[in-house]
Amino acid sequence: MIACHQSSSFQFVREGSSAGSAVVRMIGRVDVSSAAALALLESQLCDDSEVTLNVSAMDFGDTTFLRFLVRLRPFPYSVNPRTVTLVGVNPQLKRTLEITGLARFFNGVKHAVI
């Protein structure tokens, strides 16, 4: 574990890091009370060109989580393009990402392997 932050209902753990890449496990409920923690996480990831978010331990994500993903998503014509991969996506989150059109912006929306 490299970095960890916990709020009342949400926690993130930066599990791995190497030059330009990060692996982050997101745990619990991501809602409006998590906004400060997500802003902190976003600032920690700003220099990483490859980001993997493991959301398998996330119980809930509202529009606060979707806004975080939009801000984190890769911009194809950016000077510093970013690859973001979501792993451990449950069927409900996968469906939400598909309905909103956000699934296409990520390297892969992969289901948890149980």
C-alpha cells in the first residue's frame, strides 16, 4: 500500500505505483460525502498516464463517482493521454456506464472474477 484515505463511508488505497502508472482500490460508498476524497485522489493521479481503478469493493456510486470518472477519463488529443481501466465492475455499474455512454472512454470495463 502506498497511499490510503478514508472518509465515513469511502476509502481508497493506492496499491501499486510505478513510473507513470497507478493501481487504486476503491472501497465502500462513493457519494457526495466522498467528494473531498475523490478530489485528493484525482490530484494524486494527475501525473499518471496509466490508471487502473479496482471497483470490486465499491458498494455504491452516485453521480459524484460518475463526475470523478469524467474528470479522470482519457482525452485522446491530449498532450499527455491517459489510459484508464476499470476492473471489478459489477453489472449495475456496467449498465450505468453503458447508459451514460461513459463505458467507451475507458480501456476496458471488466467484470470481477469471483
